[in-house]
Amino acid sequence: MAGDAMNDRRYRVVVWGTGNVGRHAIAGVDARPDLELVGVWVSNPAKVGKDAGDLAGLGRQLGVAATGDVDAILALRPDVIVHTAMADDRLFEALADLERLLRSGINVVSSGPVFLQYPYGVIDDSLYAPVLDAARANGVTLFVNGVDPGFANDALPLALTGVCERIEELRCSEVLNYATYDQPMVLFDIMGFGKPLDEVPMLLQPSVLTTAWGSVVRQLAAALDVELDSIDEWYEREPAPRSFDIPSGHIDEGTVAGLHFEVRGMRDGRAVIVLEHVTRLLDELRPDWPQPAGKGGYRVEVKGEPNYTLDMQMLGSDGDHNTAGLKATAMRLVNSIPAVVAAEPGLATALDLPVVTGRGLVR
């Protein structure tokens, strides 16, 4: 339960969802000697009864069969549920799921909804109050994180600001080619890739960028004791110079193949904290946009005294940077489990937890 001291105990874990992030969470739980996988919940009936090891692509079975029965999962009384179900297109359902899990007296680490990373001043209190109340009333903790929003724009930039004398602008950037990210709903329906330039997708509707990444800007501002005047949004897009295919589908010439956006924390008429994404489906698009280090990853830039640039390059053992990003999201959650169980009841943010490490993972 939340509030316990971290020790050498073994934590009983359920993984909720086995998609792009969840399958890596299963592998991560299996990799840590202090975690025991006791259950897997799936929404797809075709996955019910399948072994967790098979769902995670481990090439071996773990002896844990997936179920679609929520009551059966709750009856396991795990210490923690690693919740990785998609929340972008089912926001209220995801919030209801989190509330139910917390009211059952179970700690939760989750990849979404992403604004719960640090919701204060980002969304209306009424949207997240039931979830917080459920956690506090039942003595458990919720931690929502990942790699972005998450590690790349909380742990990395905050560590870097600790060696600054003066900060004029703090910028956190994702610079990635998404062509190998096989998630059609996210790429086409939410981000608008493959759509006409005059069609505004869900992500670029007014205030949606702030809802998704305003938590990053607000949390950094709180950590640096900065009072922001506003959060502004900016974006530009680039058409495909030719038709081509990616794992998620087809991109026609002239439709969106590049997206560059910023969520800007403003003070006295200038941006002081910036969350930036540079997303291409072709490497050659817009050479004037920020370029990746290596095959892509995350960048923190501090303008001030001194000036710093910190690049986190990513590459999975399969040679794909997007695999590395999905694993990073999963492992940020899995590796935080001991700290979250020990945290005070309620909503934990990156500002509340100690340094999260890969304890027990050295081979």
C-alpha cells in the first residue's frame, strides 16, 4: 500500500493492456527480480487465454493467462497495476477505469491520460478530482508518466537545470521520424498524417496541444518557481513530396507528412519554457527544422549561463528508434513501482518521487 517504506519486498503486478506499450511492460516486469507478474487484462477477446509471454513476444511462456474479466483482476489484489490502455481516443472511459482501480485499493502507474502527469492549471479540476479522491480515500497512489510526457521532459531537464547559474529559456524537444510507429489511429486520426493540409486533425484543434503537453510546461514552471502569464500553441505542417507507404498505411503526395509544433510557457511576452515536437515521416522533409541526433530521440536545451544541449539518442536492439521509445515509456512506469508504492496516497508527480533507477536490471 502507499506509504510503506521501500525495501526488499517483492511486488505483485498486473499489466493492463498489451498493445504497443503494454507488451513491453510485461517484458519489463519479468526482467525485474523484485516484481512478480500475477495477471494481465486485455480488451481484445482474441487475446483472452493467451499466455503473457506470448503476448509480449518473449519466445517463452510466463504461466500467466490474459483475461478480459475486470473482477477477476481485482480479486488478485495486486500491489500495482501497470495501466497502458490507449486513452487518447477514450478519455472519459480511461478516467473511469483509473478511478475504479484506485477505489479497489490498488496502486496504479499509467501511461495516460497524459495530462495527469501534472494536471494543475492545465485542465478543470472537476475532470481529475474523482481520480484523486479515489486514490486518497483508499490509501493508494497514481503515477502517470512515460517518456514524453515523462522522463524526457521532467527528469532530464530538471537534472540539467541543477547545474545552471541563469535560465532564459528551457526547451524540451522530441525529434523523431514516426514512419515505423505502427499505430494508424494515432498517426492518421489524431495527428493528421496522410490528410489534406486544409483539414485540421484532433491534435491541432484549439487547446488540445495544451491539454496534452501543458502538463510538461506547468510542471517545469512549478519546479523552477516560474509564474507563467499564459501557455501558447504554435504549429506548422509539411506535405509529402511524393506518395509512399509506411507500416500504418499509405501517404499520398501533397498530404501531411511532417508536423512541427510548440507548446510555449510565456512570461513577459517571451517563451521561457517550451515543449517542442518535430515529427517527420521522411527524413529529408524540412531540413530547416531541428534535426535528430543519431536516428532520433529527445533533446533538452537551456539558454542562459551556461548554455547546454543534452541529446538522448534512442535505438532498440531491433535497430528501430520507435521501439526504444515504446520500451522507454513502459520501463519508466515499471521501474517506478517501488517508489510509487512507497509514496503518499493521491497523485504522485515527478516532483514527488525520488530518482527512479533500473534496480536489479544489470546482467
